[in-house]
Amino acid sequence: MRTWLMTTAAMALAGAAQAAVIEVAAGPNAQERAQTALIDAKPGDTVAFGAGRFEFTDGLSLDIDDVTVKGAGPDKTFLDFKGQKGGGDGLLITSDRVVVRDLAVQDTRGDGIKAKGVDQISYLNVLVEWTGGPKETNGAYGVYPVSSTNVLIDKVTVKGAADAGIYVGQSKNIVVRNSRAEFNVAGIEIENSMNADVYDNVATHNAGGILVFDLPDLPQQGGHSTRVYRNKVVDNDTKNFAPKNSTVAAVPTGTGVMIMANRNVHIFENEIDGNQSAAVMLIGYRQPIKDAKYEALPRDIVVRDNKIGRNGWAPTFVGGAELAAATGGAIAPVLWDGAETFTRAGQSVTHDVNVVLTDGPVLNLNLPTPGDLAEAKPAVTPTLAGTPVAEPKPVVLPAAQAALTP
Amino acid sequence: MRRLAAALILAASLLGAAAPAPQVDVARLLDETPAPILADYRLFADAGGRRPNAGLVPYTLNTPLFSDYAEKFRYVFAPPGTKVGYRAEGPLDFPVGSVLVKTFAYPADFRRPDEQVRFLETRLLIHRRTGWVALAYVWNDAQTEAVLKRAGTRLDVNFIDAKGQPRHVDYAVPNVNQCKECHSLDGQIAPIGPKARNLNGPFAYPGGRENQLAHWRRIGLLAGGPTKAIAARTAVWNDPREPLADRARAYLDANCAHCHNPRGMASNSGLFLELEQTDPTAQGVEKRPVAAGRGGADFAYDIAPGDPSQSILYYRMASTEPGVMMPELSRSLPHEEGLALIRDYIRSLK
């Protein structure tokens, strides 16, 4: 037993002193070799995929803390899941302080790179794509951190996701930057999450560019404190191809930025252009709600200083054409449903909803409750500025993670 | 009783009547480095893993996980001098050094289930000092040795099913991470099946039929808990004498709730299918999908009461397409009989 303890101690010291690089080369039997490397890695190690195409029959997974999974570049290392027979995800990460970088994940049957319930997950210089273009049968999410804390997504490209390309769900302390989402249903989506900074990204040719949502019946809800700034949200013109009852199926083709429910969201200094339904849309959750804790209305929303080009000229949502015709020919740059009352668990809930919409003109539908379009009393005003809302402080990641660069 | 048996073995060996039977190697089980071959643990008296060693107690579950129609031979072992502690909820309290042994096997023909039974893999769930660990040992074609396979593998399996039809399974042996994906509670590995309520049923022991909990208690394996048959009991999913809802909930508990519970891998879904769950929305009734993607098909709800054909839960259980099918692991075929049960159950809901 003493020998065993000493051996373990020696191994631990050695592990701390010199992290290993476990190389995985392209070639036959990639599944077992790659998965073995991901199992054998010790904290501090790097699993390095070489250049080339790796063909997998099942999902891969990593459950060791402090491991870097890297390739030779997203244009050189291709993790190909076209032949996947089982498992939903391409790569599933369930350990803390993992970095995934410099590789491409292609054609997963479910989600691309998922991280569940972890701390300090970083995606750097990664491409996730479905190579057959936008299809309802593609996987839902490209990069998919969920129920996690300290999320960094930097220089990531996602193409073809049937839900959201870059999706962060039920997480806290999030940075999404320098990334590109195209030909997805939603480009970038922050859902049921707290403290997110989404900046310097490009969201183009999706059905909707950037979404900030909050949904009921989930372990973490009450999303708040998100800043969406300096992004290019342009030409989101791919017809919505989501399964028709999914939440994102309700995102009108040609939407720039959409806020649903959620609180304290600041949209500023973005370039929003070429989105045929609307530049910015603020709406309440319009399905029946049984969840007694859920807040269905967007509250404390700031839309300011965006460079808003031509948007809203041919809205694709029901009643959109009539609405455009009645309000000057196009949907105004900022559309708010105006609802201040909703019903949950049989109770009517009313909030004095505060919005600070200094970009405009603003089209306020003045709906009595979310989704009640028949009762709309549309009114266009140059702006709609309520009480100023303090901007959340910049998201600060732990030092080691903040030091990572793509 | 166990002590008595041990004493008898000891006495026999002292008398030189027979060489002492090698006992289960508890130290090997507890070693942080897993044994490369199954035989090293001496869990079985024969090389082929067909005859359990002394101390291994066979058990079954009222309602098990469906695994592509594989037969499962389950054993529990607790080190001599220790007992399993009763827990009314969750898995029983297995002492350190315990091991749960499960061999997955297919008879060549399910109409003659006891003949030509091919062992595929034997999975161990070992309770080490540092927690539970899950390992899979894959049997060779000669059925003489099972070797540790940490990265998983796929095996071709052909069999004749109970209706006489030839079937093929692209059988997946899970890798150690996949073991944990199901056997995970708050990120730690834990047993799933051996809960008091799911063990609360009869087993045909060599000495006769007996309730498993009563048997475990009688042989000194189980301590504590109610002695009468008042303990909670998981319904037997395919016993038509039991209420439909109880059977369906038991089936969902065994096949889904290891992930779909508030502490499991699918906690983020908000769909919670454990038997203890009381919130209908959390159970899926008129619950909208969140991250289902194409798994949601075009349906609005996980369970549309009265309408299985519009229920995501049923759709995903019936699918064999990766990314759609549920559970994600453990099956590649649809479970026709289980599906029929869930179909009837959803139809019965209003």
C-alpha cells in the first residue's frame, strides 16, 4: 500500500511537472484511437489531432479536467461524423477547464461540440459545419455549452445548424466574440443565461441573426444582463428551416436581433442591415405558461447607437405585410410587441415594462398580451425611451481562461 | 449464514478435503488500476464467466433498461463482513469493495434462450474508496476470456428473435465516458438499477423462489429497511396485471430517468422521468421541447395527451436514427414491446 501511495504521489508530481501531448493521426480505426486518447489524457495534457480527415462511427467524449483538444487548424483537421451510428453529439465535454481549438467538426447527427455542466469551457478557432447546407435534418447546435459557468467562444464559425449555430444555454458568465455564424436557423443564441457579452461577431445568412431568449420549465431561467455590441448582423436571409414546433421556428426569416422575455439586455453599436423582417424585435413568450416562476416579457431592454440600414421591407411573419403597409411601407427598425401583461398558471401578471429604445423609429404594437396580434394597436414613434438602465459590467473570465487567444 | 458458509469452507480446507476455492479478489477490485482481464478479479469460478464465485448473489430488476434485446445476468458482491445498507429512495448503499456485475448476452435463438448463449461483455460497477468506477470487459469469440475495453467497440450480433425472425444488431460496447453519461448523478458515477423498489420482487434462487430484498436480508447481505412487503415497489413493465400508468412510469424510469432527472446528464432539458417526479409538465405532458432539434420532429410537446403520434417522447423512442433516437446509448433497435406500452400510456392520458 505504501508503494502504491508513493507511486501515485510520484505520478502526480510528474503530471504537474510535464504535461504530455497525445498525438492522434488520421487513418484507420480513428474512433478507438481518438477515444482512447481522450480517456487516457491526464490533467494538463493536450490531445493533438493531426492534419487530415478523421472518420468517426460514434460520438467522442472527454471527462478529464484541464485538457486541451486541438487540431492543426480548422482548415486542416476534420473530425467527420457523417458515418455516426450512435450518440447524439460529435464531441461531448463533461469536465472543467477544457479548451477545444484549431479543428473542424463536420456533419454530426446531433449537436457539434457540447459541454454540459462544466466550468471554464473555451472554444477557440473552431469550425462546426453541416456540409450539405441548411437542412432540417442537420444537428441542432454547432457549439453548445449548457448548464456551465465561464464560457469563452472566440473565432468560431458555425454553418448549417438546424437550431442555433452558437448556442449558450442555462449558463453564467459568457463571452462570444470574433465569431461567425451563417446559414443556421439562428446565428447566435443566448438562452436562459446570465451575464453574457456578445461582440465583434458576424451573423449573416441565417434566418435570425442574434437571439437572446428566456424560456419556461427549465432548471435555470430568469436570464438577464447580456450585452450585444459591435456585431455585424447583416443579410439574414436563409428561410427558417427549423422543425416547425421548435422555439426557433417562430423566428421570422430575415430577423436581425430578437429578444424574447429576458431582462437587462443592451443592444448597441451593431451594424444591422439587410434583414427583411425587422432589425430589432422585442417580444414576449406567447405560448400558454404553467410555470409559476416564469417571466414572459422582455424588461429593461436598451437599443441604442446601432447603425441600422435597410430592414423590414418584406416581413415574413403573419400579418407583417399588412402591418408594414399600415405603418409606412416597412417595419420600423425597432419592433416591440408592447405587451405589459401575460398569464401564467392561470394568473394574470402585469409589469410596468421599461424599455429604452433610443434607436428608431420604434413600432409599438401595443399588444394586450404576447402574441395577441388581433388586438394590435400599432403606433410608430421616433424613439421610446423609458428610465435609463445601467449597463452590466463587462464579463470577466478567470485569469487563465481570459489569457487564452485563438 | 454467510459467515457460516465461510466457516464451512475454511473447515473443509483445513481438513484437506479440497483445495480452498479462490475467493473474489477484493484488493484487486479496489486497486485504482483496473485489471486487464476479467478473470483477475476471480468473480467467477470458471474462465467463461458462467459460474459465479462464492459471495456473488444473482439478482434481477422488476423493470430493466432495454438493451437491444440482450439478456442480462446480474450479480451483486459485497466484501465479507460488510452489508448493503437499505435506502428507500435511490440506489442501495453499497459498501466500498462492492461490485455490481452485469453480463450482456444473446442466445442464438430466443425461442431456446438457454442454448448457445453468447456472452458479449461483462460490465463492472466497482465501489472503490474514491467512488464508483464503471468498466466493460469484452468476451472473445472462444468465450474463454474477457478483456478490458475502455474506449468501447462495436460487435456484430445475429440472433433469431422470439418470433423466429433473424435479427442483426450493431451492438455498441460503451466507452468509460459513456458508462458515466448514464451512471451520473451530479457528475459522479452511481449505480442505477439496484434501488430497493426495483429489487422488490421475486427471484428463482437454487433454493426456491423468494423476494430479493427478503433473501438479501436473510443471507446477511442487506441491513435495515422495512421487513414486510410495505416497501415501495417498481411495477413490472410487462406484467399486464399491473396498472398501465404504473408500468409505463416504471419503464420510463428505467429507460430514461438515469439521464432525465434533475441531477443527471439531461438535467438541462427540464424533462424529468424518474418515478418520484410529480410535476406533469416535468414529466413531459404538454411540455415544449427546448434543445431537441430535429428530434422534436414537427411536434409541439414531449407528450401530447391522448396522441402518441404527436408526442416527441414516443417519436424519439421509436427512432433508430442517431441524433433523434432516445435513449442515445444502449440501443440501436426499437423496443416494440416497450413502445406499445408507452403508446397505450400516452393514449390513456387526458
